[in-house]
Amino acid sequence: MWRLVKLTWVSSAQREARADEIAARSRAAKAEAEAKTAQAEQLAQQAHVHRDDAADSRADLDKEWERADKVDPDTKSGHKPE
């Protein structure tokens, strides 16, 4: 009888240890996922800023092409505004 109680206690302790290990891994995975989510949001914001900068740059360049075409209309720049 004592042996059965001892085996049951060991098995129970092992299951509890395994549950604690899994819970710790779960917390770590959740923290990593939250960090990745924050990183993804930052990258999305950076992409938005770069996209806006590119659009502004394109608009500035188009204005320069227009100005150049007005200054020297006989020169074919080959530029076609998009």
C-alpha cells in the first residue's frame, strides 16, 4: 500500500512539474507574441511613413518635370506623369 501511495505521489508531482513547465512556456510564447505584435505595428508605421515620403517625393519630382517642360518646351524630357 505504501508503495502505491508513493508512486501516486511521484506521478502527481511529475504531472504538476510538467504543468508548471508548460505554463511557463505558454507565458514565454505569449510574451514573444506580444513583442512580435508590437514590432509588426512599428514596421507598419514605418512603411506608412516611407510610403507617404515616396508619394511626396514623386509629387515634387512631377512638379519639377512640369516646371522644366515650361522653361524649355522644345526639349523632350520623355517624362510622362503617372
